[in-house]
Amino acid sequence: MATLNASKSGRLASLSKNSHAGARDLATAGQTVVNPSSGTFSNGIRYSMAAGRRGNSYNITRHFYYFDTSGITGNVSGASLNILGAHNESAHVIVVPSTAFGGDGSADIVAADFNNVSFNGNYSPVFTGWDDGANNSIVLKPTAANNIRDNDYFICAVIEGQHDYPDSDPGSTTDKKDGINYGTAAYLSYTEASSGYANDVMGVATANIGKVLGVTTANVSKVIGV
């Protein structure tokens, strides 16, 4: 099985807002951490709501990852996103598509990426088994595997799955959070099938060909009948 480390990552947090919608739909994060690479953070992925006499306080933290997948051209199976846990393990999380990092990895994470996530689809089921001292392997759906194969980049966000993703205000005090250890980079693990086309094309070896007329070589059996 192959692995691929995240090339870029980022942690974006809303900080305290007085409503669920105010935190969830925030246009610009209140806190931005770019490419963390050491230490641990107890609130790596979070949804919290604190009720008080002076009003409610909501906090949401999302994690974003960019992977350079330009070297992957064969069919991908058994793909998972792997994150080392630390400290807390109370949040259920889900992996969703994102257009952060300039949409194609051309930029680092910025505060305005906080809401550059898709709530209309997802790359994984809700993951409920976060371990605070070991690798958390989140199985990715075929949609994610196909995007890893077909695109030069794979960008995703890991967000809380019980309130943030489904747009569900808990209505009472709650604090769901998972910690992350940044000492080990998040990575994809996957199995890549060999190219489906096994001949040179105009003198170029198929190992160096990603697509033929827009079709990935894993799905090409012949080129002009050959």
C-alpha cells in the first residue's frame, strides 16, 4: 500500500460567536494556523456551544489538507485519510470536499477558506472512533478515490460530524473535540492499480502518461485500435 503526505495543511477556527449560524457560516475565520508541523493541539477539530446568562457562545474548528496527487494515475482503491490523534477524542468527524488553498494548492490556507467546504456531499462516512494516542484512519469513499486518480490535487476538510456538517444546533451546552499531533504529517494511504494501457504512445512509456485525450490510462485498453 502506498502513502502520500499532505503537502499543506491548516487549522481555521471561528472563535466565539453568539449563534450556531454565526459560527458555522462564518466568512472569515477568527484564527488561522498555517502548516502546523510540531506539537499537539487539543481542539484540532471542534464544535462547542456554551449556554450562559449573557447569551450563548459557539466555537467551530475545521482542519484542511492539500495533497499533490499528480503522480497518481492508476485506479485507486482502499484509500484512507490518516491523522495522528492527541489529547481529546469526543468529536465524531467527517471528511468533506474543499476549495481551500487557492482551489488547486497554489496558495497556503487563509482565513477566508473557513467556509470553503462542501456541505452537499462528503468523502467519508462519519468517523466515530477517534483515538487520542494513535493513528486515525478514516476510510474514503469511491468519489474521493476517483478524484485522487483523476486530478493533480486532492483537497479536503475534516470537520465535526454531529452538528457542524448536518447544520444542527444542539440547543444546550456541548463540547465535541478531537486533538491532533502535528509531529506526524497527515497522509493518504491507498492502493494504485497499474495503468490499463501497456504500450508506448508516440515513444512515451505509459508509466509517464496520465491521460490519453482526457481519459486516464487506467481506463484505456487501446489507442486507435492498438
